[in-house]
Amino acid sequence: MSATTAADTELARLTAAVTAIATNLVELDQNPDRQELGRIKLTGGTATAWADAGDALARLWQGHRQLTEVIARAGALRGQRRMSDADRAAYQHEVLGKSITLSTATVPLAQRGLLGAGQVVSTCTPAELLSAMEASFTTAVAVVTGAGEAWRRGMPAAAEAADAVQRARDLTRQTAAGLATEADRLLDDADRRLGEITRVLLSDPLGADLSGLTRVTELVARADAERTSAAELRASLAQRLRDARSLLTEVDAAQRAADDARDAAVGRFPDDRIITVRGTDPRPELAAVDALAAAGHWALISPRLSAWRRQADERLASLRAARAHNAGLLSERNELRGRLDAYRAKALGRGLGEDTTLSPLARTAHDHLYRAPCDLAAARAAVDAYQDALSATIAAREAR
């Protein structure tokens, strides 16, 4: 590839790059976060970073101008109908050589040698300038986007925390002064911390530590806890006591039902088949909790009431299970008696009431069912044996 062809390729690249640079620089210049950074008084690390970014932006605009001038000069040379060797060399130098002056510095007389120059000129190629501009753009964008992200993340969170502080303060004003003093102190601390966070966030977004908002939230929560009045606590516990008394009524009713079912089963079935619920009577402990409430010892009530509730729930479940089991014994025996009566009626209807095979089986089943204590397993087996024999006898007769 000839030098002129290489210059043509580079000129095309520079032309496209200058167009993209202009678009991106305008967009960056119009960015709301960049405009805010240029409008407010910055402090801390953000002020330092923005000063560096400002220098980078200035170099970007200067570089854009210099590249535009190089492209214009190179375009004028390349646009000639016939280029002389000198024009061709100048064209190649503009595009590929160190044609851009970055700075000119005067060398103090005391620092010059006899043959030294009075000025030092710093130059670079368009490609080198473009690479330096890329780094400058990255620097500027990092500051703008970093500050914008901090504002968008921090400002809503700070505003939400401020609303929470104000709501808590409004509620505290409705609380008796004696209960609100500690809450006011906590909210004042939250206000002070929030003000410091907001101040730093506004002027030094890159240096803002948003973890402090967690502490503000904790202070508001503590203030809410302090604000909660003793009357509210008593109201809550009083409702739990009322619920406990209702539960005790259910336990008493379940106890009576379980006792009735047990009494009905006692003597009719083996003792090991009858369930009796034992344990501590819940009434004395609930009476003790009531006494604590009457004496105003509300702080002692909650754990004892919770423990009592667990024990009462367990006892209620046990009583209901025992009643169902003991009542089920009678139900099962009566069901078997009904089956036996039905099978005997069927035998009589078929003329088998005095059958020498069936009658002993019927008497055995009857004895099991009407004997106390009743062995339900043996009774059921006897009824099943009678049923099977009856079915077999009827089937044999019908087959004749």
C-alpha cells in the first residue's frame, strides 16, 4: 500500500471519528448530570474528579477542533486535480505525521544552553490525538455517570428516610410527653444524620456513604418502639387475655365431653382401650396471669400467656381426640350389633334360624357383643364368621 493510499484510508477514518466525537460530546454536554455538576458548588472527591473531568472535556473540544482543521487542510490538498510531490508530501504529513501542535512552552533563559531553543513545541499525529481523546472521554463520562448514579440511588432513599422521620415525629406529637421524650431524642439524632448524608450527597455524590441511611432507619424504628404507649401494650395483652378465657371455655367444654365419653366406655370395654387425658389443669395458671394484669405487671404477662396458650391448645386437641376415640368404641360395638341383627333376620327369612351350623356362630357373636368388657376385635371376627357361613349356606342351597 502506498503512503498516499494509507493517508486516504486514515483520512476516511478520521472523518468518521470526528462526526462520532461531535455527536457524543454534544450528548455529554447536554446530559442533565453533567449540567448539574457544572452548576452546583462541589466538594471533596467529586470536586477533584470534576476538575479533572473538566480539563478532559476542554481537551476533547480542543482536539475535536484540531482534528477538524487537519481534515480540512488534508481535504484541500487531496481535492486538487493534480498534486505535486510537495502537495502529496504535505497531504501525507497532515494525515499521518505529527501535524498537530499540542502545546508551545517557553524555556526560561536560565535553563537554556547556548544552542538551546527558546521554545519547546509538543506535537502528535491525528491518530495519537484520537487515542488521547478516547482516554479523556472515558474520564469525563466516568465522573458524570458515577455522580448521576449516586444521585439517582441516594436522593430517593434519602427522601424516603426523611418522610419516615417526619411521619414518626407527627405520631410522636400525639403521644403523651412522658412517653415521647426518648422518641424525640432518637428522631433528632436521625434528623442530624440524615442532614449530613444529604449535604454530602448533594455536593460530593462520589464520596457519599449511603450506608448511613440504614442507621437512620434503625433510629426511626427505635423511636416508633418508644412511642408505642403503655395503653396500646395493655390493650393488646388484654385482648390476648380475653382470647385465652374463650379458649379456656372451649377446654372446659372439651373436658366435659371427654369425661362423658370415657364414663360411657368404662366397664363396657377393656381399660387399655379407653383413653384418659391427664395433665395440669390450665385454670390456675390463667388465674395467675389475670392477677399479674390486675397488678399492672404487663411486661411479665406476654411470655407466660404464650406458654399457657401452647399448653391449652395441646390439651384441647388431646381431649377432643380422646372423646372421639372413646365414643368410637361404642359406635363400633353398636354397628356390629346392628350387623348381627341384620344377618340373623336374613337367616330367619331363609328358614335357617335353627341351623345347627349357623346357630352356634350366631350365639358366639352375640356373646362377644353383649359381654362386658367387650373385646371388639373378637366380636368383629365372630360377626364376620357368621356372615361368611350364612353366605356359604345360602349359596349351597341355591346351587342344588
